[in-house]
Amino acid sequence: MAISKDVFQKRIARARELMRDEGLDMLFIGPSSDFTYFTGHPTRTSERLTALLIPHEGEPTVVVPRLEAPLVAELENDFAFEVWEETENPIDRVAERIRVTGGEAIAINDQIWGGFLVQLQHKLPNRSYHRGVSVLKQLRSVKDPFELDLLKEASRRTDDAWADFSNRVKVIGRTEAEVAEDLKGALADHGMPDVAFCIVASGPNGSSPHHHTAERRIEAGDPIVMDFGGIHEGYFSDVTRTPVAGHVPDDDFTTAYEIVLEAQQAAFEAIAPGVACQDVDRAARKVITDRGYGDYFIHRVGHGIGMTGHEDPYLVEGNTEPLQAGMVVSDEPGIYIPGKWGIRIEDSVGVTETGGERFNHVSRDITILG
Ligand code: ZN
Ligand code: ZN
Ligand code: ZN
């Protein structure tokens, strides 16, 4: 999808307003989704620095190595260019730009490599350095209408992939890795060959929420935590279901599953503009804690989703920031019993003017896979 140029100009203008509010003179953005957010161009992280400098006034500058300049050539109409040669240190160019624009308070995006930042601090020691996230999260966490459409479409495709997968794929006797390949194939069949991640954690492996999918063979009676997402035109989906192979292992599992389901619904119902992020976590945690499983819900209830899989806002105790209409978050409580199994149920949820809107619509009930 071609995004019109004025979208990027508006984003830069808004970044400058926020910089002014926070007393920041320069935003230094390394290769990351932040770079793409302001330019429309993807970047690759490498030892050769590509960066965007947004001064509080004056022209924004793209810093790019000579050999990659053709990749961003069309930006030359809208940005000043610093093309650095192979024998140069790009940080010299960055420092020079900052000197020229008179930047004192320099904000850096979180994804820039530490090595570049440390060099800049040595070259310009008499500046103050800040995290740019304060500006960036205000911009990125509230999605434009076209971003919401892309995120919904990413979720819709992921739902369709799950429906195909769960109707068709056999899991008993196969390895987690084999099953993950089938799920990735289903995502590719629905136009998402760039699989963002695909966790298949069977039986006891399910008690490690970010288990590395591997060679364990799935047995009848195994719950399987399957957390997966794809990328649609630069926007992520993120969904988790916990089906079982053949049959449920025992009544404890069924009870815990219902508690997670209830907690997921409680968090969903808590989502509304103006609600503190931590209150969404609390809503889910209360359900799980009241039923005696509080010690086994070992992560926050959710995170923002957009051009990355995990981003602001984080739905976690201690985050008092209010949700705003246009944010998109995950709702993903879980219960993890070490040595036995794990359960997680996750949907992506948009914050509307009045509450929450689920982007995923496939059944959340226990699904039996063959
Ligand atoms: Zn996760
Ligand atoms: Zn997930
Ligand atoms: Zn998630």
C-alpha cells in the first residue's frame, strides 16, 4: 500500500511539537521501525549506520552509507542527505549535523546500537542525552485509521490461517518444529510469508511462555501453547491459542483453562479510553489470583502491537498511563505450571472511543487437535 507523503510530513511535524514540549533539540533515530514510521522505508540493522536526524527546526536528514543510498534515493526530495563513504565513520557526520543545528538535548530511539551512541557521546560530550521513547511512543501507540485497517487485516488473515491449521493438521506423534512449520505454512497461504514468530510449546514445555520450539514429540493429552503472528504490509498480528492433543490431560487443566478464559474476558472488558494500563492487568490478575493461581501468572497481561510485535503501551502493574482510542494491545493472560503445562489465550484488541474491539474472532474454547 502506498502511503501518501503528507502522512510522513504530519508525523514529523507532530514529533517536533512533542520535542518542543519536552525540551528536546534533536531526535536521532537508528535503523528500526521508527525510521520506517517517519520515512516509509524499511531499514536493515547492520554495522553500517543508516539513521534519521529530526532537528526541532530545519530539515530532517537521512544518514546513509554510499552503497545503500540507492535504496532510499526517492527520499531525497523530502530530506537532506548525508551520504557517508566506506572509509568514513558515520558518527562524524551525525555529530557534525548536530553541531550545525545547535542541538543540546539529544533524544535517541531505543533500537540504536549502543556502539553508535557511545561514540556520539564521546564526540559531543557537552550535550544531554535522552530516550526518544517519550516522543515516539505518543506518536506510534495511537494508530492512524489506515494503520488500524492494516492491523485488523493482519489479524483476520491470522484467524483464517488458524482455522485452516486447526481443521487440517495432525499433531500427535509429530515434533513441535514440524507442527510449527505447518502453522507457518498456513500463515503463508493467507498472504503472510513473513512470519513474525511461531511458538509451539507442548506439554511441560508450555510452562515456559517463550519456549524455543524444538524436537519434542507431541503426545495425546498434551496441551499446546501456540503463539504466532504474521506481518501484513508492515503491521503485526499476535494471537495465542492453547489447543490439546487428543484429549484434555485432567480436570485441573480444564479448570485452569476456564480461569484463563475468564481473566482474558475481564481484561477485555476493562479496556477503554482513559483506563490506566495497569488496571487492565489488574482485571485479569484478580480473576487468576482469586482462584489461587496468582503465582503462576508470571507475565504482564499485554503489550501494544503495530509495526512491531511488542511496543508501547505495556499493560503492566506500575504503568499508570491511560489508554487512548486508536491504541492496539494484546490481551494475553496465562497460567504456567512448571513440569506440567501452560495455558495462554491471546487476542489483539483495539481501543475504541467506548471500549475494546477484538481483532481476533476464532474460538477461544478448548480445541482438540488430532
Ligand atoms: Zn510474548
Ligand atoms: Zn503472542
Ligand atoms: Zn503478545
